[in-house]
Amino acid sequence: MEESNGKEERIKGEVLFKGRMLRLEQDVVRLPNGREASREVVRHPGAVAIIALQDQHVLLVRQYRYAIAQETWEIPAGKLDLNENPEACAQRELREETGYRGTMEHICSFYTTPGFTDEVIHLYFARDLVWDPLAPDDDEFIDVEKVLWDVAVLKAQRGEFNDAKTMLGILLVKGLIG
Amino acid sequence: MEESNGKEERIKGEVLFKGRMLRLEQDVVRLPNGREASREVVRHPGAVAIIALQDQHVLLVRQYRYAIAQETWEIPAGKLDLNENPEACAQRELREETGYRGTMEHICSFYTTPGFTDEVIHLYFARDLVWDPLAPDDDEFIDVEKVLWDVAVLKAQRGEFNDAKTMLGILLVKGLIG
């Protein structure tokens, strides 16, 4: 192994935009070679995503995603509220989006795209689901679909979901439960 | 299956920031229930990522990621240049980051985080690698590591990489080649 290349030191920066969900920062950094460079960073509160299994089915949500101008099938997911515990957030989002609560097992956490954002997703595995709905967000329009687990696994293995966390979550849990 | 919830119609919008890599837009949309809502969208040129195998090893790059203030181990990846073909981009990025070119097989394409950005990653599987380096980007400081494929697979199955595309790419290719 070679030496680490060392970090990039922040020289200065400014907040270009602070929105409902995102904060955009533009920083000037000192590179390992002494030169300066600009870094655009989208600050995000972090999120959770949940693989929820019930009777050999996985709960997926179908929703219109404005950023990509199409409908997606995704595992339930949502942003952390301020100071919210990730497991509590996973339970809340599962109840809001699907109506169910379950036992929550943390699988792993990962960055969605570390080249430009600090968004982290905490992935949970929910089982022993019981009906215990919470009112969803006002502006969220989603349908819940129960999809055969084996079908979802096959779709993920074939790369047929277009959402990274959905395929990754399914493949990771498939590895756990065989 | 239930009816689709329909799309969100753009009413108006503005470009809040146009940077080197990202464009931040804030739009007002009409929801399916007739109400208006704000949508923050990070427009991204799209990217490629490459699983490159050689002699039972996978090529990983180690680099400091400013957005998350830590070093990561990731599969080679990079942004599309304007009008660049994804496969040509994958070859270019592999040569720039690792020095190798290879045969390129498209595995699938996915959105990294469709809740707020249109960034898509085109995933490629590179084999039959030959040494054919291209000069890397001036501001990129990366180390290349050859990691035993079986070790990388185990790390991905355990959720031990912190980068989504790296784990997803490894698990998808593992499913292909057994």
C-alpha cells in the first residue's frame, strides 16, 4: 500500500443556498500539492431506507420523482428530522409510507454519492410487521406495493430497479437471509 | 395494483447556482392534489463507474472525499464530459484513474439518489485489462489498490464499504460471474 494522499484543507467557503432540504456550499480548499481548488458540496440531513419483509413479500413504494421526471419503485425511505435517531426515523418512515411498524435491524450505512454530497443512508431490515399507521407527509403521494421477495431479488440482480439504494438494500438483505 | 399518482407539473423555476459540476434549481410544482410545492433539484451531468477485474483482483481507488471529510475506497468512477458517450467515458476514467483499458460491458444504470438529483451512474464491467494510461485530472489525487476479488465481495456483503455504488457494483458483478 502507498501513503495516503492526505486531506484537502478548507481555506474559506460560503453558503450559496439554504433550502427546505438541501444546503449548497462552495468552498476553496488547499490540495495536497499546495494548489487551491473549488469544491461544491450539497449538505444533506441524512436519510434512512428500509427493507420490510412480510410473508415472503417486500414492501415497495411507487412514487413520482420530480428530479428524474419519472415514477420509481423504491424501498421505503426518508430524511432524518433534526436530531432524530436513525432507528426512530426508520420506524416513523415505515409507518408513514406503508402503515406498518416492525422490528428494526441496522444493516449498514453508506454514502449515496460522496463526490458532491454528505448524504448518508442508514439501511434497516424490518420484520414482524404489524399494522400501526402514521399520517404521511402532506406533500407525499405514494402507492405501496407488496412484491414477492424472490421477484424483487431477481429484478435487483438483473439491475432492473433504477434506484441504487433499492437494489443495494435488496442484495444485502438477500445475502443475510439466503 | 393501484392507479399511478401522476406526475408533478412544473409551474415555474429558477437556477439558483451554476457551478463547475452542479446546477441547483428551485422549481414550483403542481401536486396531484392541486396544491403547489417547492422542489430543490441538483442537476448533474451523469457519471460512470467501473468494476475492473484482473487476475482475481478488483481495482479500487483510494481518495480523499471533501464532501464527507474522509478517505474512501471506491470503484473507479467519474463524470461524463459534455456529450460524452458513457462507454467512452468509462474507458477514459479507467485509463485516467488506474492506467488500464479493458473490454467494457454495460451492466446497468441507476440513479444515485432520485429524491433530489438526476445523477445517473452507468455501471460497466471491464476485463482483459491492458496498460494504456491517460494523464489524470490535475486536481485528482488517488491511489490505486488491487484487492482480491473475494475479499472485496465479502466486504461488500458485510456492508463494509461506505460508498453505495462500490457495494452495488461488486454485488451485481458477483451475481454475474458467480
